[in-house]
Amino acid sequence: MDNGELNIHIIRGTLTESRHIVHLAVMDINRKLIVSAGNPSFYTFARSTAKLLQAIPLLEAGGAERLHLDDKQITLICASHNGEDEHARWVDRTLRQLNLDETALCCGIHEPFHEPTAERLKQANQPFTPLRNNCSGKHTGMLALAQMLGISNHSYIEITHPVQQLMLHVIAEMSNLLPEQITLGTDGCGVPVFAMPLEALAFAYAQLGNPVNLSSARKEACSRIIRAISSEPYYIAGSDRFDTRLIEVTNGRIIGKMGAEGLFTLTIPEKSWGIALKIEDGAKRALYPAVMETLIQLNLLQDQEIEALRSFHHPAIKNCHDHIVGSIQPNATFKWHHD
């Protein structure tokens, strides 16, 4: 069955030098497939796109109120942040509200994604810490959930820990899957990562943006996540990042989250849609052009928004002399299934 196509062409001069194949599923809250390209059932790890769903149990348990978390802190729990100073400061502040410090984080250490920050820290001989890890907010949320549940945070990153079991079950419910239908692996930061069909992931994001069919507690948790990210988009990613710019430019009308290995998910609350797409070969360079082309094809962006995000749609390819020698160009023919 032809599901349409979405390909990303890497152009050098007049020649298509490489091509990336994209799989896409657009689902609504009634579990109807609206639009597809490639294989909408492509089975893949959710990677960091799961973070918004992993935040649900904490908020569902009343964690925002009991732990006095504001919108910045909730957004950071959902984030793959740049490791900029403000990101690290607010993660640290949240940990201290839990009477913890960075030594409680089991996410590991890497250079900040934000290159100027990384370079400044190197020049000052300041060590990188777990606070700068892009997943430190998510791990802080896991520590907070353990505290809310009144259990030890020892080995909180293990799948056998109640925190991870609760997150697995919530993600399964949001995706309309059984826990045993989700394949588990280990993410880059050491916690479990969940694999599922793109359609299931897109459905979870449809429900996240319009939780009308969910219980009152889960509905409020999902709504709080959307409100927080809409109001504090800098904390979902950071300076010069597509996730942040998309939310800023659309004033929170569209919320998207990247994941490693060429994954991106979006919720469109006003349409009751969730979108999940995967670059089959995992190429990051193809990801944002694919997302932009999808949003344009679905008529979800206004002209001024497209212009503001143009650099993510058709990035230039430059050589070592900073000369433009090519470009990245999406090519799409989508299949519409339902209106």
C-alpha cells in the first residue's frame, strides 16, 4: 500500500549526493491515521521524545504543587537542554528543593550542547558536571517522583525500580499499548528507553495535546506540561535550537520534541493531532528539514512562521571557506487517510 513519501535530498552543486528516507505518522485522538509517509508503523525507540510522557506520573501525583515546581522546572524535566548556565542553575535549584544535589544524578557527564558555553567552561578550566547533561532535568524529575512515592531513589535508573515501572505503564497507556508490547533498551543517559510503532508514539502525543479522553488527574498533568513548555520554551532546548524556536515562533500553538537518531514528535492541540517522524538512517542533518516540510505540507505554519524558521527548512551546505556549495532539500508526497 502506497503511504506516500518524504525524502531529504542532500544537494551539492546540481547533483543529489545523498538521500535520507523519512517515516511519518500523523494520528488523532480517536486513533485514526490522518497522514502518512514511508512506513507509519516503523518500530523505533522513542529516545528523548518520551520525556514529555515520562513527566506525566510526577504531575499526575500532584508533584508540581507538593514540590512547588514552576513552569521552568516542569519544562526542564521534559527537556534535552543545551547545558547553558540557566539550565544548570534551575536543575540545581530543583534538586535543592528535593534536599539533593548533583551527586544524586545518574545521567553522567558530557560537554554542554551549547558550544559557546562548553568553550567558555574549558577556557576557565571549569569542570563539566551532571547539571550540564542534556538529560539532567529528566533525571531530576525521576528523583522527584521517587520522593513523591515515598521510596528510595537508589538505582532509580534501573527498569526494576518503581519509578521506571510507573513510567513504562504510563507510556504504554498513553500509546494504547500493553507494557509487554514495548521493547526496552538503555538510553544514552542510562535509563530505560521505549520502542514502539510511530503510530503509537504519535497517538500518545495527540492525547498529550488534547487529553479530553483521559482521567481528570492525567488530563490536568498533560495540560500542565503543555502550559509550562508553551510559557518557557527556552528551557526545553535553548539558544539556537529548533525545538525552542518552533514553540517561540508559533506562540506555543505547536510543541515539538527531538530525540536522538533522527526522531521528532509534535503535538498540535488545536487539531487534536500527534505527529511522529523518523529519519531511517538517524541523520540529524535531515531531521529539521523533514519536520519543517511536514508542518508546511499539513498547512500548520503561517507564512511569517515559515520565514522565521527558514534556516531549519533549507539549511545551506558550506565548505571550509564558508562558501555555500549546496543545500538540504525536502521532497514530499503525503498520503491523506482521514479528515
